[in-house]
Amino acid sequence: MVSFWDTIVNWFDSYVVFISAVRAMANIAIFYVFYTDVRKLFWRKVELSCGTFKIRQKHFTVQNVTNVVSLRYYGGGLVPDDVRKEILKATCPKVKEE
């Protein structure tokens, strides 16, 4: 026959295991957020026909890359269509055809 105290101890053991699992998942989530934030600080090399430069990963968007190219290589003017196409190929995400 199981005593009252054995039941309490078994319940407490299962509670501790549950809390440990939740704490482990929280630590993994914190590490992942930290990793993604730190990764955005690294530099990314952009190689285009008009020139090569580095830009931080967090600023690697179509708009920012176009602005940098316009300012550095075209004096703030319009970016030619062929260079714009290169920028789009470099920055656009992959898509799956259906």
C-alpha cells in the first residue's frame, strides 16, 4: 500500500522534472535570441559588377544595398537596371515554385 508521503514525493519528483524541462527550453530560447542578434552584427560582402563593399548583416536589405550602391558608385543618382537586377538577385529570398 502506498503511503500518503510516497504519493507526495512522487508528485514532487514529477513536478521537478517538468520545471527542469521548462527551464531548459527557456535557456535554449534565450541562447537562440542572443545568437540571432549577434549574427546580425557580422559583415556581409556584396560583389556587384560596379564594385564590391561590405555591409552589416542587419542592414542587408534591397533598399539599403541599393542606397549604398547609388551613393558610392553613381553619386546618389539612379542605379542602372542591370545593377539593380544584381542587387535583387543577391538580396531576395528563395521562393518555391508550385
